[in-house]
Amino acid sequence: MRQRRQGFNRREKRALARLPLAALVLALLFLAFAPGRSLRSLRQVRQQAEAVTEENKILLRETVQLNEEIRLLQHDERHLEKIAREKYGMLKKNEEVYYVSPPSLEEKSP
């Protein structure tokens, strides 16, 4: 009759010891490269979120500036007049504009 074995031999013990290491390596590879769930995807999503947050801050600043401009245009006559004169070239009654061009190079030489 054949004698029954008591445990694992040396080779089997080494193979069993390597099994958790192999499972860990496979798990890490899955985390690193799994489509849509990898660390790379997470980093890309975080970068996009940071970009959107920064754009949101810029847009909020522009909104505040535009709201202030609207308030000035609605309630400040001097500001409205300044914009009309600078941007649209409007004049008051009996006002004239003279455009003076700088002297050319030929006129400067003796």
C-alpha cells in the first residue's frame, strides 16, 4: 500500500508562497491599466476638473466686471458720456473735433 503524504514538498511550498505575489501584481496591473478605472484615467479626470475650476474662476471675475460695467452704464451719466465719446466718437452740441496728424519725416528734415 501507498503511504499518505503529510504536507507539501518544498517545490509546492514555493509555488504557494508566490501565489499572493502574483495576485498582487495582477491587481496592480489592473489598477494601472484598466480602461475607465485606471490611475491614469483618474489623473486625467482630476486635471480636467482643475481646468474647469480655473475657467470658472475666470468667468466669475469677468461676470463681476461686466455687472459693474452694467451698473455704471445704468446709473452713472459721466461714465456713460465717457464711453460714448471714447468708443463711439460722439460729441456734445457745438463741439468740433480736429484730427492732427504727426509731421512726416520729410517735414522734419531741414
